[in-house]
Amino acid sequence: METRFDLFSNELATRFAKRFANAGMVVHQSPLPKATQELVSLRASQINGCGWCIDMHTKEAAAGGESQVRLHLVAAWRESTVFTEAERAALALAEEGSRLADAHQGVSDETWAEVRRHYDDDQIAALVCLVALINAANRLAVIVHQRGGSYQPGMFAAALG
């Protein structure tokens, strides 16, 4: 499978990507813990089968100090002991918010209550925006077959600089 279209070399796509990245910076600079941001982005990307984003968020998380054990267990977070209750709530929100077509109710009341229990309003705003943004990023990359494997930490930020 070859990349269909290089979003990084098209002027219109690059202009869009810069604005998209600026929206992402609002989340990145929010009080939502960076580790949670990467774990949520990684889990949504796994669900959506986005190799590019899995590659990016795994490497960015590792560069930020995330352990290999936790990164390896994100896909099976329910069956592991290495995530906090707050992270588990965020991962549940990421899953339910990414699998809208699979669940008629979208995000369950139980998951929402857990998110409310562990995060303040600014963190919740960041978390909801992050789930929306990573799902959009996954769709962009999957549509054009942007493949994973070549990403280096900091590469995305440098490309938009």
C-alpha cells in the first residue's frame, strides 16, 4: 500500500495542517496531563487503524518518558494494572468517543461520570477536544494511506514550524 497523496507537500493541505496543529496546541498546553494526552491519542489511533498516528504517539510518549510496559498495554488497558483510575476513565472516553457507530449511545453515562470524577472542567474540555482532533487526524492519514514507521519525535512540530 503506497501513500496516495502527500498532505505535507500540498499548499492547501499544509495551510490546513498548520491550523489543525494550532488547535492541537490548545490541548497540548492545557492542564490535561501530557501522558494522558498521548495515551488517549494512541488508543484512538489503534481503534482507527492509523499506522502514522500510532507511530507518532508511541514515539512521542516514549520521548516524553512513558514506559514501554504502559505503551504496550494501551490496547488492553482494561486487562492491565498499570493505568490510574483517571487514565482509565480517559481511555474509556477515547474508545467510546471513537466508536460512535458501534454504540448507539455514544459515550455512556457511566464513562462520563468517571471522567467528571477525575478531571476538572478545563481538563474535560481538553479531553473532549483531543478525542475529536485525534479522530480527525486518523481519518486524514488513513484516507491517504499515510503509513507509520518513519516518524521521529518532534517531526510533526518541526514540519509545521
